Amino acid sequence: MIFEGIYTPVITPFSTDLLIDFDAFEIHIKYLLDSGVNGLMIGGTTGEYYVESLEERVELLKIARQVCGDNLQIIFGTGSINPVDSIELAKRGVECGADVLLVATPPYSLPTQYELAQHALSISEAAAGTPVMLYNYPDRMGVNMEAEFFDLVAQNTNICSIKESSGDINRMHMLMNDYPNIQVACGMDDQALEFFAWGAKSWVCAGSNFLPKEHQALYQACVIENNFEKGRRIMKAMMPLMSVLEQGGKFIQSVKHGVTIDGRFAGEMRKPMLALSDDEKRVMEDVVAELKVNVAAIIAEA
């Protein structure tokens, strides 16, 4: 399995009664398919998987697969506080057409590196040959995937990629240099330029839920054209959005409002998360509007 391009961790639209609006989800999936992104991540952090039942998560995968057919890679999240549920999700994901399984650290339990490796290998075994993308996000999970972990799992042929979201650029260096058989996907939006400079060819970016063309422009400049001068200019234009998303403390709410700005139904947040304030919405709207103008100007110069 080769990972190249823009992968969207898809939001989950909840109606006012906090049930999933599956029709709105289908419309959003069609939009992403038509936008030209390279893949979708169903059941990631941006999708609020942690407040969804296993059945809801599987149903979202089924809809995404039905809409996309074989036209997009679909990564299905198996994250859960309970590893038994992760194994069940892996099995259901394979049955329902996932191309890749996303394997994260079980939150709260703080496993050792050996325990974490056994967890990942167990899901890989349940995957029955379906490729696995690791997900390292210590700020949410409490544990980093360290060198000891990679030494234990790197030879497993199912485990072929990692979404690296630690924010520690030294980890990206370690992965690129010491574990070349594991493809590294950028999972920290404000470091995308650095990931591309080091040879990453994929970017899992929540902002592509509502700005796919602009995220594709950065990928095109850096990875396809190898034009990092242009890439730096696009990244500079995108940095205000990165600041809102990565540093504002309301990441998913901001992504959902971005979808709303773009004219599709993004819906409510399930608790404990609450919606943006009116002031926060206005900030997001101003940032998105300016970003579109600035990136379009850079693209037009070519």
C-alpha cells in the first residue's frame, strides 16, 4: 500500500438531537470525492469517534465505501479505550471494505512500549492482511510510540505507515532515518512543509474537509513540483488557519465551522465538546476568507 497525497479525516455531522445525520455525511463524502483528495479517514479524531458507538462507526464506513466505490483509499479508525473493541473494529473494518486500518494507542491506560507493540500486533493479526497505519498522538493518548515500540513492530509487513501527530520534529527525523519501511504521513498541520522537505508524500489534514484545493496546492508545490519556494509562500498563507486549528483549543469545532462556511451541514458537537462562540466563528470566517484569496493568488502566478 502506497500513501500519496491528501487524506481527509472526515467529520461526523450530528443533528440537533445529536443523532448522526447520515444524509449530510453522504453529501460531504461526495463533496470530498469530487474535490480530488486521495483518501478518507473514517473514525479518526476529527470524526469524534470517541463519542460514537461501534455500530455508528461501522455504518459511517459502509456509507463512505458505498459512495466512493474503489475511487478513494479509505482508512478506518480502530481507536478505543478498550483493546477488545479495537480488535472488533478491525474485523468489521475488513468486512466492510476498509483499505487500511488506523491503529492508535489505547488512551488512559498508559501501556509500556512492549504492551503497546503487542496491542498493535494483535490488531494487525485481526486485520487479516489489510494494511495498518499507526497513529501517534501522545497529547491525546498519553503515550508516545518510541524506538523500542518500532523495533518490535517494524518487521510486521502489515504495518506500513504512521500518522505522526506528536508535534516533535525530532520524531519525524527518527522515523525517516531509522525506519524507512514505514511511510510517514504528516499528522501535524503546521509542520506539513517540514514533513514534505524530509520526503513525506502524504498529509492527513482536517482542513481539507473544507479547503481541499488549498491543501492540495501545498502538496503539489512541495511533493510534485519540488518547488519549496512556492511551498513556503503557500504555507505562510495557510499558517493563520494552522494557528486556529492546532493552537486554539477547539480543533474539531473549528473544522466543523469551516465545513459550515463552505455550505454543507456539519452539525452539532457531542459532549463534552461545545460549539464555537460567535466571536470564534467570526475569527474562523476571516481566516478562511483571507487564506483563499492569498493561496489563489499564488496559484494564479503559475
